[in-house]
Amino acid sequence: MSPESQSSTIARAVDLLRRGEVVALPTETVYGLAGDGFNPQALARIFAVKQRPLFDPLILHVLSLTDAERLLATSIPPQARALAERFWPGPLTLILPKRPEVPDLATSGLPSVAVRVPAHPLSRTLLEAFGGPLAAPSANRFGRISPTTAEAVRQELGDAVPLILDGGPCRVGLESTIVDCNGAKPLILRAGGLSIEEIESVVGPVDQATPVSEKPLAPGHLEHHYAPRKPLRLVDSLDALPPDDYRTTGLLAFDCVPQYDFAAVEVLSPDGDLIEAAAHFFAMLRALDDSAAQQLIAVRPPHCGLGVAINERLSRAQAR
């Protein structure tokens, strides 16, 4: 996109946002469905387009830590500040007490707000031009596979989104890690594109919350989420593949493929690289869901680093 074309597209996006419309924008994690974070009409539009239940809160995206602090009722706690200074801009969302001005629709009536500072240049350009927070959950129908390309947004939401900003494939490919900083000890509500090990290197040991079936404390906290249309089974290794007619089965492999005649196969990382696997995860799961396979099997990656977030999403997809 030329500078002139990008400037024109950003101006159109800002105009739509100020009129209470939604636009799709790229972040380093996944594509988001963005609306004015302080406009209840725009927030309601996000919930309607996504078919998202109103009890599932949204993340507000801002340009800087200073902008994030303007949303908060109290000064940012030391551990939260340390995380923000180390990992923003980036795939980290913090849960902190909100100011009364933050719409209850954005937080699903909770007293805290989810906030993050994205790193993608196009999302940052839009935030700077818009001049305020943008609510931007993943640009897909509720509970479905998150989009990591502009084309995936088009396939998922179609004409319901008047403008899609195409920033290429998402670099991280998993949603942000969500950390609740309201207590004495940080609590991870959703594993994501920032590993638990990286977080603990800054603030020490953290706790992890169990997904819930209703009334989540943060986006992505529900136990049923990220689901393909087709039934999905998980295995720990290729040696644990169940007896099956593999000609009707799609396989999501981590780093290698068995000698079976599968209907479709996607390999997250031939080199066994968890960062590469995370970047490919949603796109490959979507490709298998769109294939001729009637059911899917996924091999869990190693449960460390970004493998924790991938396994969490696989478990939630299978639970559905």
C-alpha cells in the first residue's frame, strides 16, 4: 500500500469509526473488529456483528501506557507497570480498575477494563489518527477461529464490515496474553502470544485461572472457544492416533506427518519452532475446517513457551 493510499484508507477508517461504524484492522496477534471504545452504539455494533454475548467483555486498544492510564480509576500497580514497560507495544493485555467514564458495555458491567497497546504499524497509525481507545475483539463470529489475514476476515464477516485494513498476515498469530493485575499476585486469565515464562521473568511466579462456562472475567476466558465447524479430537503424539478412516480426516500436525492417506494435512512447523507454530495456528486450523475432511485430529505441541497457548486453544476448540 502506497503512503497516499494508506493515508486515504486511514482517513476513511477514522470517518467510519467516528460515525459509530466498525472496521477490521490488523494487529500483531490477530485481526480485530474495531469500534470507538467510548461509543455505546459502536460497542453494540461489535457485539451484533460478532454475535457475541454481552457478558463477554472487550479489550480496549490504546497507543501508549499513558493513554492506558487515562482509562484507570487508580494508579497502575508496580507489577502491572513493570509488565507494560517491558512488553508494550505487544501481545499483552492487562486487567485493571476502570474509570466510570469507560462504558459498562465495554467491560460487560465489570469494574475493571482490559487494555492493551498493539504493535502493528497499521493499527498504531489508526489509533494515532483516531485519537482515542478502540475496542477490538477478534474479527470473527463468536466462538469461531480467529482470523490472521484480511481474507479470513472477509470470509468470516463479509459485508457486515464496511472496511478491512489489510496489513498482511499477523506476525504472532495468537491472541494476547491476558493478565489480571487487580490482586496481590498477577493472574493469567488467558495464555496467548506472550509466554508465561516471559511474564514470570519480570514479576516472578504467577497463577493461572481455569476457563469458565459463563460470566468470564476477561475476553477469551470461556472454556468453549476458537472452535472449527467440524468435530476435533486431540492426541499427544502421532503414535497415539486413533484407529480411523484417515481419508475423511484432516490432520493438524506439529512438526511431522505420519504415512497415512489423510484428506488434508497442515504442519504447524516442520522445524518444531513454537513461534512459527503459533503464527500458523489459526490459519491452518481454518484451512482444515474449509477442507473436504469430515472430522479433524490435532497433535498437541510441547507444553512450554507458546505451546501452552496453542494447547489451551485446542482444548477449548475440542470442548465445543
